[in-house]
Amino acid sequence: MYLFANATIYIGLAVAIYSLLSLTLGISTKNQKFINSGKGGVIALIVCSSLAMLSLFYLLATSQFQFEYVSDYTSSELPVIYKLTALWAGNAGSLLLWTFFLTLYTVMIAFSRKMKGNPMSPYISAILMANSVFFFLILAFVANPFTLLNEIPIEGKGLNPMLQNPGMIIHPVTLYLGYVGLAIPFAFAMAALILKNVDDFWIKMTRRWTIIAWLFLSLGNIFGAQWAYVELGWGGYWAWDPVENASFMPWLTATAFLHSVMIQERKNMLKIWNISLIIVSYALTLFGTFLVRSGVLTSVHAFADSNLGLYFLIFMAVAVIGALYVLMSRYNLLKRSTGEFHSYISKESSFLINNLLLVGAAFGVFWGTIFPLVSEAVRGTKVTVGLPFFNKVEAPILLSLMFIMAICPMLAWQRSTLKNLKKNFLIPAILAVLGMILMVVLGIQKAWAVIGYGVIILLLITHFLEFYKGVKARRKMTNESPLIALYRLTIRNRRRYGGYIVHLGIAFIAMGIIGSQNYTVETMKTVTIGQSIELKDYRINYEGLDQKSEGINDIIYADVTVFKNGKKLGSYQPEKVFYGNWDQPSSEVAIISSVKEDLYIVLSAWEDDGKATFIVKVNPMMNWLWIGSFMIVIGSLFAVWNGKYQNVTPRYTGVRREVS
């Protein structure tokens, strides 16, 4: 098995190098035979990466402890599902997963029906293949997942308990699909520049791929936040950890790119900006990988024993410098073929402000993340930047983004008149102000919370009006029922209304963030058996403490009964788990959720006489984070799905007719 598994890596490296050289030679000599041979190498490469993945899955599942990676990240009593997901628990395995996704994307692009006969195809394949060469080199000579130990251990070290959670089964996979997916629009952009194609063809070809990558990045961040909330026992979901930031930054710039390309498609503008955005987004995925594997910053997510940071830093520098060189060599061509803004009050201007805010947010996160390194280099002392910095910098920017999202649908392309602004914004603005006044009356006193919820109300109203006006116009021309009109309106305009659904999802997430960040209450109390802890409308009765075993793990758990306003909600068991092969215990919290708030109970400590210390929190609006996340997924899938009508919008002549 050792020889076969390693052969998949080394043969894959040889195939990647051959394919890259063949494609490059075919491009330079315009010889289709070399190009076809290089494309054939793409097929061989996906076979090699697939066999490597299957080999490591087999070794992990069967506890082959003679392999260093298997010994380091599994143990014999570990459930099979976590043995398999240990593939992405360490450096070598996660890089193999990255390589597999990269080759999978490459074969899908190289043999796409839409790319058949396209002169950009060999260039795109060559750029993606250059990425594959780098990753196979790393797997072969720096982080080989199939390294043998000199002595075979009796038992493996086991998997970090924090990774034994359903969220960690999905979170890394979705995140890597997003990271790797951004290489596709990057490759298309570079191929278009090399061929001096400065129109928007490459953007139209990559729109769906970019949305898919953005969706996976969104899912990666969502699942990571959910994992942090239920697994770490601190009651939060986002700590501005360096590795969290590393996945958030490309999400911000990719979001900016998805918005600004609409201006290029419609108005032939922002060409240099869009290519710069996709270069930055691609570079940030490599930067995130560098952070995780370099060990330069402390993170609960990082691979601290890694020496890969330098390799990724060099590769990132080569990729970015090469991309910028290609961009600058085509700068005059891009500049000559761009349009101009006609008014500061227009949909185009709102999109540009949206972009500047998103890039500003990304820069704020970037600066806060690298500041410890900068301070150490300049002053010799590593100064850590914490939650207060990020919250103070990012909150106003993200609130401004919400406001732009709220007003953008009501602005006209090219130019909006004062009459148009008054007609579209007067009623939504009045309702938003009334909503803010009502919140103050109901007891919401914090200024930022009131302003934030006011902006959210404005966003919800303007987006509701967009659906309402569209349905009304369609019904006027077709006499369809409201539901049929809504259905047919949205499926014929998937990109537009899918985007609106995503906006609504972000509004709901913002509701959860504002509520949980501003109005969480907590208490920490030591009680004896029979005593209660009271917090807001809740009473938690402590019924007793007990112990149980699961395999080699010991579990201490408390029995508590929860009441709200005197009504019994149920019995729950917050736990502290001690692992037989891990030094640090973990907390399994009890969470009682509702649309309004979460009750969050942590067993913190206990004594021999039965006394126990609990941390109890009430987190308002938490479920709206997950509701909003679900809507983002639905909206993204809706926008990217190839429906019957795709982007075709029916034109009505005013004559009543049957619409199928």
C-alpha cells in the first residue's frame, strides 16, 4: 500500500509537469496535438488525486498506524466517520484534499461543453495546471501524507476532540471548495488578458463559477461559526481569530467582485477594477493558506507544527507579481475600452460605493490580522489586536454596507432624479424611522442597535417593494394570480431575485449579530443540589451531578431542569468530557433555542460535595443567524441554477396572451 499510495503522488507530479509543459508548448507553437495531449494529462491527474484520496481514506479507516499521518490523527476507538474526516485534520491530508478539488475543478473546466473550441481554454488549463504542479510538489517533498514511521505504535494519538463535531465534517470541505474555486475566475481573467480580450466574455463565462465559490466560502464561514458556538463553550460564534479572518477576507472581495461585474456587463465599466479584485481574491486564498500553515500567528484553527508557510509565501508572491505584470501590460488597452459614470446618484454609483466599503472592510480585517507581525518587526514586541479593534472598525463599515444594500434596488441605472428618489424612498424612510422610534419605546436604548435595526427595516421594506412592484407589473400584463406571477417573475429573473434573497439573508444575519452582540446577558454561579439559577425569564434548577463512560472517555454531567416564566421547558445535561488520549477536556453545552433567543448553559466546575458552577447566558436573536445563513444558500442556488428560462426575460406587448 505504501508504494501504491506514494506512486499516486509522484506520478501525479510527473503528469502535472508534463501537462503544463505540453499545454505551454502547444500554445507557443499553436500545435493542437500538444494542447490535446496536455488536456489528456488533466484526466490522468484527476485519476491520480482521486486514488491518493481513496488510499488515505482506506489507511485512516483501517487504522494503519505505521503511517505517520494515521498515527497522528486517529486512534482505534475513534468512530469511523471521524477517522475518515481526519483526512483534513492535519497539514498533509488537508493539502491532498485541496489538490483533489483543484484537479476536479480543472477537469470540469477543461472539458466543459462551453469551452470546446474556445481559444482561452488551453491558457486556462495551463494556469490551473501550474497550481497543480505546486501542490503536488508540496505533497511529494514537503508534506507527504504517506510517510512511514520507523516504529509502528500500538495506538494512535487520536483526533483533537474539538474536531469531533459534525460541523468539522463539513466546514473544511466547503471552505476549500470556496478557496480553490476562486482560482477559476482568476485563470479566466489572466487568459483573457494574455489574449487581449478586454470585453466581458470572461466574466459571463465565470459568473456561475464565482457564485459557486462564493457560496462555498459562505458555507465555510457559516459552519465554522456554528461549530464555534456549540463546541468551544464560550457562547460566541466569531472571535476575529486570524484564521477566521483569512476566510472572511476573500469572501468580502469576492462579494465586491460579484457586484462590480454587473456594472461591466451593463455599462462596460470597471474593467481594471474587476480584474484587480479577482487577483486580490485569489491572493487572499493563498494568504489564508499561508496563515494556517506558517505558525506565525496563534489560532485555534492553525497547524502549529507546520513549516509550509515559506513555500506558500513564495508561491503567492510569484502568482501575484505575475498577475500584476500581465495586468499592467494590458493597462492601456483596458483603459481605452471603458465607459464612464453619468451621475453620482445612480445604481452604478451605489455599486461602486458598495465595492469601496467591501474592500475597506477587507483591508481593515487584513491590517488587524497582520498587525502583530508588523509590530514585532518594527518594535520587537508582538502586539495582539483583539475584538474591540475589529468591532470598532468593521461595525460602521458593515452598517454602511447594509444601508447601500437597502437603497440600491430603488436607484435607476445611469441617473436618478429627485422625483424618482422621493417616490421610491419617502414611504420606506418614514416606516424605518417609525420602527426606530418604536424600538426606543420598547426599551432598546443603545444607539448603534437602534440605527442598525432601522437600516435593516429599510432594507426589508425596499426589497419587499421590489418583489411587490415586479408582481404587480406582471399581473397587469398577464392577469395571473399573485403566487403564479411571483413564481414566474422570479424564475425568469433568477440572478436578480436570487441576489435579493441573499440580501434578505444578510439582513437576518445582521439582526442576529446586533441582538447577540448588544443584549446578551450572563451569569456565573455556584449552586448546591436543589438550588436554582435565575436569569431574565429563566429558572434553571440544579438536580444533581453524575458520571458515565463512553469508550475510553469519561463524562461528568449535570442534570438541570429549565423553566421559563414558570413553564417547564424540559430537562437537559450540560457535560464536561475527559478524553482518554487528550489532555484538555471539552464542554458539551446545553442550548435551548427559540426564534427570540437562546439559553446557553455550560457546566464550568464542580466539587466533591456535589456543588457545581454553571455559566448561563441568554443570547438574543441567535437563530436569525442560522435563518439568514439558510436564505443565503437558497438565494445563491437560485441565482446560479440554470432554469428553463436562464437569463431570458419575456417582453410584453400589452396584448393579453397565455403565458406557459
